[in-house]
Amino acid sequence: MSSSHPTIGRTFADSSPAFPSPVRAREGAPNVVYVLYDDLGWSDLGCFGSEISTPTADRLAAEGLRYTNFHVTPLCSPTRACLLTGQNHHATGMGLLPNFAMGYPGYRGELHHSTATLGEMAQSQGYTTLGVGKWHLTPMNQFTGAGPFAQWPLQRGFDRYYGTPDGMTNQWRPDLIEDNHWTEQPDDPDYHFTADIVDKAIGYVHDQRNGDAEKPFFLYVAFCAPHFPHHVPKEYVDKYVPVFEKGWDATRADRLARQKELGLLDADTPLPERNPGVRAWDDYAPEDQAAMVRLQAAYAGMVEHTDEHLGRLVAALEEMGELDNTLFVLFSDNGASQEGGEVGSMNAVKFFTGYDAPEQELAVVREHLDEIGEEQWVNTYSTGWSMAGNTPLKRWKQDTHGGGVRSPLIVRWPGEIADPGGIRTQFHHAVDVTPTALDVTGMSAPASVKGVEQRPMDGESMRYTFASASTPTRRTVQYFEMNGQRAIWQDGWKAVAHHEPMLSPVLVLTGEAEKVTDFDSDRWELYHLDEDWNEVHDLADEHPERLAAMVELWWAEASRNDVLPLGAIIGGMNGPIITGRYDQGPR
């Protein structure tokens, strides 16, 4: 007679053993793969209207679904927090970046233990959990040989992790961690970080299958690409120079036409005016155009290069017989970046202290034109090209207008998708991805993880959209906030306020993380997104009562999700960044 507890006598003869049964996922449970791009624009994949070659993403879209109404936060770490936990980013403690800990619950700079990651949930439910690439969910002062390790990837739900801990890295010579220690890059003259993490991801899955082929896995692939520096082999850059010589204005128009042909947009969708600070392409001299084209060509080459290595991962999963039993999710952490300034730069780190005059930046680019993409430079493109990357949306990364918070989303899940290659228009957000994974796999959101009571998830499963393009969205409200930029979506309407930082030189010099600013003076805009997809027609004056109600709702959501107190600590393209103190409290 079996028992879960052994009977202990004086000898083996009068004792009965018992062996604990390992936790197993349900039979046939699918794998889950999250692929997260970094700073990829809404239109930068071929299947979303780009002229950039992305056959892997295009294949996943043709065999799955494309979502045109999917949203993220305007910045990298907050979106990663939403993705992995199913919670709004302030509620996880990641209201901004882990590089800024402000001493408030929503701005802790690390994930609260009351908001577990999918890895932590899956580990206790019979999954192997694997991660590669950019982490950026832990303050860098904790990445020491002595820890503390509580917020390293392995302590936040991953059995194995290999990648870079911070928000950006040199793609040719990255800073690398593996598991709970720093490590050196492989001795390979052709080394590139993107190729390396894909190699490691494939190796991790092979190891998992060799150890227990019946056990499902969760794999998180977080590319640093195409975040600057845009490091890529020269042949990829050369390929795209002639493609973009037409300039960003023509590129926007071409992409909009292609998006309409693909059925992503209605035929009457207009192209908004250029973003603030972006000049007409024809305003620049030919030699300056050539410099900016090559910076864009490096970005485009990096997008293709990343897709090529993603293709190796897809091929490996297919060869192992795992691809069709895998929920595959691909999207970007935010919109294309404004951090290159008006003309781009060979040293994008200047964004954090303020760029020199455009003429000086262009002079450096022209002098080193053939070196763009090489390891000695932190090259990035201009805001005109990032505007084109977000076609047909307004503004960029860091903003709560569409260009900052809309992301291309591809979901592949064979067997449930009614119309492979189809398009979905239901409103969803990064917080909805992990609830979808739990729904598809049969896992649950535990009430307690490692002895800590869990906050209820903010997200809702998107699985209902797999079988139907016409089913109404099940989401009703979603707030947005980043560094003082604010927005709220409710039942197809969106209110949004752009906040211009006003930094005090005294506070900058003293290092105090405070602002001289007036949030009440921000102007709220109102858009009916169900009819005005890309925020062209501001209806604030026509519907003042609706706008006022939505603004009040924003404050309520802000209070509920630890968004308050409001602050704005990152300057604009020409402003400095104020660092906060590392003040980590338990929660």
C-alpha cells in the first residue's frame, strides 16, 4: 500500500519507503517562447509594412496572427515587467528603470516579490524555465560577485539565464552574466551578441530535452537589438544604403501604402504631420543625407541580422519537433527611439547629457562613414528615421502617444488560430501576454509564491481572439504613464497628455530626484481610436465631459497602481538625466 509518507521502523524489514512525486505539467502541455525586440518600430517588420527583410517574422505572422491594437509601455524595463508578471509596471515596482530607485513603491527599480514572473509561476508547475538576452530588471549595483542575488534572473524564476544585465551593451563586446555570475564572451573572431544568445537558447533547449524530453519549457529571448549601438557586419549596412536614399518622408509614405495593401490599416488612414523637431528630408544637403542614410542602413541591417538569427532558433525548434507545440509570442518593448537626436550620432551616450549642434554630429558621422556599425562607435539614427519606423503613428519611445506605446505583435499557436495569417484589432497590452500563456498551458496564477501573497493580475488572456477576428475586446481600461507622460484608454477612446520636462539646474547639481514642473498645466488630448486609429483628430474641445471623466479615471488608476507621486526625472533629447538614490525597501 503506497503512502506519501514513509513508515519508519527499527529496520528496513518493518519500514515502508515513500518517494515524493515530482510536479509535472499536464500531459502534452505546450512550451512557451517569448521573443522581445528592443526599440523596434511599429512598421519595421516586413509583415507590418517595412522594406526591411524579415522572413522569419513574416513566416510566424503567416502561420499565426498579427495584432494592430497591441500596446506596451513607452520604455524597456517597465514593459519587461508587464510582460513577465501580467501586472502593470508601477504595481511591480518598475515605474521607470532599475537605474533609478526613487524610494516609492511604484519606483523601486526592482520587481516586488508580490508580483511573480511567469518563470516563478512555471517552475512550481512542472516547467523548465530558460532565459537569454537583455535583463534590465535589477539595479546594476546589485550585480556584484557578492550579490545581493535576490533580483538576479535565477532568483526571479529562471533555471538558466545568459545575457547582459543592463539596458544596452556593445554588441561586439557585451557585458555578460550566466546564471549567478559574470562571464567572458566566447573567443570567436566573428562574435556578435545576437548570434551568441541564440546559440545559447538552442543549447539550453537541447539540454532540457536531453534531460527530460516530456517536460515543457518556457524560453524568454530578449534581444538587445535593434537598440543602439547599431552594431552589425558591414555587408548588412551596405545592403540598405540604396534602399533608404529616398529619405524618411518617402519611406513613411511607402510604408503607409504597403500597410494598407496588407490590410493592416483602413484605406483612408492618413499620415500625421512630421513629429516635433523633424525637418523635411529635402531640407538637408546631399552629403548630410548620405550620412543619415548610412546610420539608418545600420539600423535596418541590424533588424535583418536579428531576424536571421531568430530564424535559426525557429529552425532548431522545428527540427526538434517542438515548434508546433509552442505558443510563440513576438513583439517590441516600446516604439522606435528618439534618442538619436535630430541627425543621429556616432555616440548615442550623448543622449544622457545632451547632444552637440547637429552640424557637429554630422561632421563626425561623415568623417567615419565606413566605420558605422563597428565596435568603437555607439552609433544610432536620427529622429526622422525613428519617426518612419513608427509609421503611421505619432511621436516615439518614452511618449504615451501611439509611437511610444504601440508595438507589432505576432502570436503563433497552431490548432486554435482559425485563420493563419489573419489580423486582430482587439485592444490588448503587454500585461495580457502572461495571462494568455497561463490560459494556453493550463497553468494557474498562484495565490502565493515563495511564501509571498500575490497581487491579482491586471492582464486578461487574449486566447479568445485566436478563433475570431470579430469578437469584441474584453479589455475596458488601460492607463499609461512614463516620466510624466500620461494617457488612458477606455472603450475605444484615448486621452493623452504630453509632458515637457522642466529641469531645475539647482536640483541637477545637488543630485536631488525632484522636478520643477507643473502637471496641471499639461494639455490633455482626446482621440476616438476606434475611428481614428493613429491619433490625428483631437476631439478634446468637442467632448469636454468625456475628457474630464477620463482624466479622473486616470488619477484613479494611477492611485490603484502606485503611479503616484508623479515625477519627471529624465530630460528630453537635450536635457540631463537625474539619477535617484538606491533606496530598496522590502515588499
